[in-house]
Amino acid sequence: MNVLRPTLLLDLDRTLLDTDRFYNAVWTFLEAKYQVDLPAELARAKSFFHYQGELYDYDFRTHLRSLGLDPEQIKKQFLDHYGEESFVFPDAQAALALQSDYTLEILTYGSNWYQLFKLAACAELAALKMTIILESKAVYLQHKYLVGRTILVDDKPLAGYSDVEWPEHVEFIWLNRALDQPVLRSNKGVAIKSLIQLKSVLGRE
């Protein structure tokens, strides 16, 4: 009898990817290679944010074009410059190690081009299916993954998905790197300090 493997959905930004380090590296690269006015452009970045409630998408490609830069050329040059350097958090390996028991997928919010650029800077994640959405995950998951066990791990707390009721068929684990303990269980669910705690929380130890 075939047993359906549980699906483990992993957020990309600030869950698997050290987004702040990636963002700073890109702009430092642009400053060094193209003499971009870094303080001015970092201050201007929010003008390229597109908001949907509390969610926002950064249109980085349009920001680059506004500077007279070719986004595809920048992407290639940046990836060539950093070579094998990875921008994933070290504890992401603990999540990737669960592939023998779970179907791992990335579920991320943002613009298609920018999210794919980030993924390209993370060779360890290349084999994972990534779904890019521009709607709340709570909305997206209402009618997805209806068969079998599904878990989402996200650095955004469940309270942040208040636009609709969270779908009952999707378990939620909050990755809160600021926790002062490895695991926090409450009537609001489970929070973990690091992806290292995933295995035990999921009942695999």
C-alpha cells in the first residue's frame, strides 16, 4: 500500500534564506561595481514596494531599471561574483535533511523575478519545487494540499495571517529566531527558535 508522504512547506525569506544578508550583498556589489549611491538607493527602495494589506512585494527589477541597469546582467554578474557562496541560514540543512520523510516544497510571497534571483543564490535549494504567490498564504492554502498531512514553517507569526481564517488542514509552525528557548508551545500553536528543532517538533525523534 502506498502511503502519502506528508508535505512540508517552507517559507523562503528569513526562513531558509538569510534575506538581509542577501539584500546587503546585492547592494554592496552594486555600489562597488557601478558606483551606486547606496544610502540614497536604500532610502528609495520603499518607493518600489507594492503593498497588499500587511504584505509587501519589492519590485527590485524595476528599481534596477530605474538606475539604467540591466536586471539580467546584474543577476548574472552577482552570481558569478559570489560563486559558491550560499545565502541560506546554516540551520536550513536541518530542514533539508527531512526529505527522506517529507515532500519538501518552498512557498514564498513576492515578485517572480526577485524570488527566482534569490533562489539562484542558494544552490542547496535548487532541487526543491518553489511556488511563488502574490496573495496571502492563508488565502492560497484554503483549497490546496487537501489530501494528506501538510505543515507550513514560516517566520511570519500566525497572527499575521488575519485576512482569512487559517485553513484547518494545514499545520503551522512559527520560526521565531528571537525566542529565548528552543521550542514554545501555547494555545496559539508551536514556535521554534531554529530549524534544528523541526525534526523533534514533527515527531521524528
